[in-house]
Amino acid sequence: MSNIPKIHKKTKNFVSESTFFLFSFYFSTGLRITFAMMTPLALGVLFDQLNFGILASSGALIAGAGDNPGSFKVKLRTQSIGALFYLLLVVISQFLLPYREHVITFGLWVTFCGFFFSMFFIYGARAVSVSTASLFCIVYACSFYHKSIWFNTLGIMSGVLFYGIVSLGLWRIQPYRVIEQRLSEGIKLLSEYTELLLEYINTKEKASFKKNKLKELYSKILEKQEKVHTNQEDIRENLFKLRINAKSFSSKGRRMTMIFSALVDLYEQLISLNIQDDKLIESLKNSHLQADFTQGLLDMKEILEHISWAINIHKKIHRNIEISLLDKFKKRILDLEKYEEESGIEQTEVIHLLKHIRFIFRSFYKQTLIIKSIVNGENANDSNTYQDLDIVKFTREYTYNFSTFKANLNLKSNIFRHALRVSTAILIAYIFCIILNISFFSLLFLTIILILKPVYGNTRTYALRRLQGTLIGASITLVIFLFTRDPYILSIITVLSVLGAYSFLSINYKIGISFVTIFVLLLVYLEHRGGGSLSNLLIRLGGTSIAVVIAFIFSFLFLPTWENKQLPKLIGNLIRNNLDYFSKISFNLVESNNQEMISDTEIKLARKEVLLATSNFSSTFQRIVSEPALSKEYKSTIYSLQTQINLLSTRISSLRTYNFTSNKDIVTELDKKIIALIKELLNGAIIMIQKDQEEIDSEADWKEIDFNLSLKKLSLTTYQLKEIYNLVQQIYSNIKKIKDFKEWKSAEK
């Protein structure tokens, strides 16, 4: 009986997650691609033109793979350029197919295409999508059954055109729907992030916690941070560019901008909560606020979940945002201050930590109340909010010029080496198929272009997940064949598999590939009226396995790109971004009465760069762990450094969180001295990374300040600066230590 509440909770969570997924960006993407694919197929069956229907369905899939969210103008331009590539590749590939006695020419052609389109990684994610979709054209060209080149081309391009009409038409109907979905997803990610913080703190509070468990949880927190950063960057690019390009920005567009701005500020409050600070947990225990704090985090999680749901399904937010926790903290702080004054027992550090936590909760409640008022339509002055933010500066301009392509045509470029790996792997696979008279080269080609990534870590991950997904999908298909061969039932399963595939590929590659395997095998079975089901299944498994082996060998042995070589650059950039962020905040802190203060736009731009650099470093570290040539000690030291730099970002955000409120401490000469030393120390760390300089001249001065002598007199601002200063010293020491490792010495400075 005791398990019934747990089962009920799990069931409730499953239903909730499933319902949320049905309203998500990923499911709507899958639904759009499925509709665009299955409509031509159904019409082909209806009018007894199955071959044409299959071609048009394939064209829709190609166009869907090359599609990305964006403004109408961007989507139209991208799809038009993509359609031109698709047309050229389909026509040329058919002219050079092996059965037309162009075996060598076709091999050189696919090798060239593999190289050329792999170079598109230099242009960003949108260009990569188009390049991948373009290479799909070669895969389909190898599988055409009709002998007429123009019949096949017309069928493919009809599907491309149909998908374009569907995609652009839906955008016209609901231009802000994608942004709403991504905002909802972003808030849900923050809810999950808060849940991880709560789990981490609860684990750390236990008397017999395991360090491995804490390390695992912290890795999950960093992984979640990366997802939050990616989500926010996607929203920023789509929403801000939509606003920039629009002749008149609608009221709904302004509300989306306001919610997003509040969302980013809200995230800053969460990351400024330093869960790794042992003194924080100790202070909560000593002040008997531990239970209130954890309950506050739980409330945060539930509030964020509720807001996320409301935005996703267009409902008002009815949940009350209770702020009584602030009164509990305030009362306890006053009691401690009174006790300190009466007894003379030092309580300053505990008081500062409790004040800091209270500021975070207060800022959180403020931002969530803003979002609630916007969603519920209670914000009457929405047109004036955030108007001072120069949104043009928050977007990136992508230049797709040939000079960038040309500049990367050398072995110093990771993308050039990647393109060489892809093209050579394709050529080897092609020769392998020709010599052994293997007919499924298209499957090898497809697998290689999808799993062979610019860096070893990503290739390894995608290769394993593709193998696992293919095996799972093939096993499920085999079970389906054992239970039924009814074409109507199989058709329904095929449609559902297409929907599942293109809903999950972006969020869970293994599950997405499982669905892809199911619908491909079922589609081939239905197309051939039930023939060769087992042989197709074995071909799918065997072809995927061969391609994975080829891709893995080339990623490991042929011009490999080891990401640990990039560590000095990544760490240097991350420290530089943190220094810039700190410099801007500290400038406004010192010059609080000066009219020449740095604008909020510049502060937020600096914060954006810190978050992006942190995300890049975190994701890179996860892949570096899988690289075989690194020692455990090196990985451990890098992990410590990563943790410390991440803490530095949270402490700087803490400084901003407090000093951007109405209550500001007066900046003392001690504060100014600490600020100067922090900047000098961070600059020294950057110089040491770049030039291998072991020390900088003023190191002796860094030890002059004795904080313990004046701890009781420290303001909250000074206390925060002190914590930043101590952390920066640790970072500097760790960089000095890491310079002695052979892996660091062989890396690119």
C-alpha cells in the first residue's frame, strides 16, 4: 500500500509530461513534417500513382530536414536556396548513377559532395541543416526505381514545394507560435534546473553523502545549463530578428519580448544561487531556515512549471506566488543582528549569506510576478517596458560568403579536416560496396554523413546512439511482423513512427532513430507488397554497423580533432568574458553617482557572452571526458577549474543581483582595492594561458588584505567581492598547476 502514492505520482508526472510534449515545438515539428510527407503518399495511392507519391513524400522529408525556425523572410530565403541545391543534386546524381556506367565518376561526385557540404559547418546551424538535406538527395537518387530522370526530379521537387507551402503557410497563420513554444520550454528547463539544485542541496545535507553522486548531479546541472543557454539563444535569434524585420511590432510580439527579458533575468537569479558553497548550507542549518529554503526551491519549481504550462496552452496563470518566505528570512536576519549586538558573538557571515538568499528569492518573485501579469493581460504599459534595450546588438549576422569558405581551406581549420574525413570515409564506403558488389551504398552514405561530426566526442556519441536506436527499431519491427502483416495496421504504425521520428530526433537521437528504423522498414515492406521483410531488416542492421565502424575509425585515426587541444582557448575566452562582465558591473558599482554609467544593454550583452562561453565550455568538457589519450589527473584538474569558473560566474551574477536593487551599499576604498586586484588577477590568468607566463609582478600585493580583521564591518557588497577575490585566487592557482600537464603544453594557445 505504501507504493500507491509513488505510483500515482509517477503516473501523474507521465501524463503531465506527455501532455506538455504534445503542445511542444518538437511535436509540432514532427506533425508538420509528417503531414507534408504523408499527404503526397496518400494522394499517390488514391490516384494510383504510388511511385510519384513516394517521390513527393521524399522531397517533403528533404525540405523538412533543411527547415529551421525564423522570420518569414529568412525561412523563404533558406528554403529557396535549399531547393536550388536539391534540384542540382537530384539531377546530376541521376546522370552519374552507376547503372549508367559512370561508376568512377559517380564515386568522385559523392566524394566531392561529402567534402563541399561538410564545409557548411563554418556557416552555422541553419546552413548545416540545408547541407544535410542536400546530401539526402544523393541517398534518394540511389534508390529511384523509375528510369526517367525528369519524372523523378519532378516528384522530388513537388514534395519540396509542397513542404515549403505548408511551412510558410503555418508561419503566416501563427508567426509567434514557435517563440511561445520555445519560451514555454525555456521556463520548463528552469523548473528542471531548480529541481536539480534542490536534489543537489538535499544530497549534500545528508551526513553520509557520496561524492560521486554529487559529481553526477553537478554534471547534470551543467548539462541543463547548456540546454537553457541553447534555448535562450534560439529565442533571442528568432524573436529579436522578427522584431527587427517587422514593419510594426505587434502587442503580442512586445509581450513575448518582455517575457523573454524577464526569463533571462530570472535565470540569472537562479545561477547566482551558489549551491556548492558549504557555508551556505551551514548557515541555513545554524539559522534553522533549512526547511524553509528547500520548500522555497520546491515552490520555485512548481511556479515555473505552472507558468510554462500556461504559456504553452494559452491559459491564464491562476497559481498564487506566495512571498511569505521573505518575511521569515527578514525576521531571522534581524534576530541574528540583535543577538550579535547583545552577545558580541560573530554572526556577520551567516547574516550576509541569508541576506543574499533573500535577495535571490525576492528577485525571483519579482520576475515571476511580471511574467504572470503579462500572460494574464494585466500589464497595461507593455509598450514602454524594455524599450531601452537595443535588441539589434543581441542578434548575430551570418555571412555566407565564399571568402569564409576559402579561408578555411587549410589543415589548421577543424572544419576542413572534418570535410576531408567525411569525403574520404564516403569514398572508402563506395569502393567497399563496388568491390563486394553491395547494393546498399545509400544506407552507408546516409549513416556516415549523419554521425561523422567535426569532433571525436560527438561522433562517438552519435555512432553509439544510432547503433542502439537501429537495433531497438529493428527489434520492434520484428515483433510487429510476428503479430500482424495487415497493410492497414502497418500503414497506421508507419504514420505514427514518422511522427515519433521527427518529434524525437532533436531531443533524443536514440529514440528518434528507433522510430526512423521502424517506419523505413515498414514503408519498404508496404512498397514491395510484403517482400523481403527479413532481408531488409538485416540490411538495415548490417549497413548501419559497417558505416558506424568506418565513421568511428576515420574520426579516431584520420586527421582527428581532439577537443582538449582547444581547452586553453576556451578557458581563456571564458575568463576574459567573466572579466568583461565583472568590469562592467564593478564600474557601475563604483561610479553609481556618475551619469556616464554603462547601459543595461551593455551589461546584458556581457552576461550573454558569459552564458554562451560557459555553455560551450561545459559541452566541450563532456566530450573531452570521452577522449582516450588524457590522464585522469588532467581531467580531474580541468573539472575543478570548470567548477571554479562556473562559480565565478554565479558570484558575479550575485553581485549584480544585489547591486541592481534599490538598496545599495556605499562603495568603500577597500571595495575599490579588491575590485582592482580581482581584475589584475584575472588579467594575469589570461596572460599566463596565452604566453605561458608563470607569475605577474604584483602577486605579492594580493596577500595584503586581511579580511578577518574587519569581517564584522564588511557590507554585503564587500562580502561578495571578498568571495569573488578568494575564488579568483583559486582559479589562478589551478591554471598554474594545469600548465605542468603535457596535454596542456601540447594544446593550441
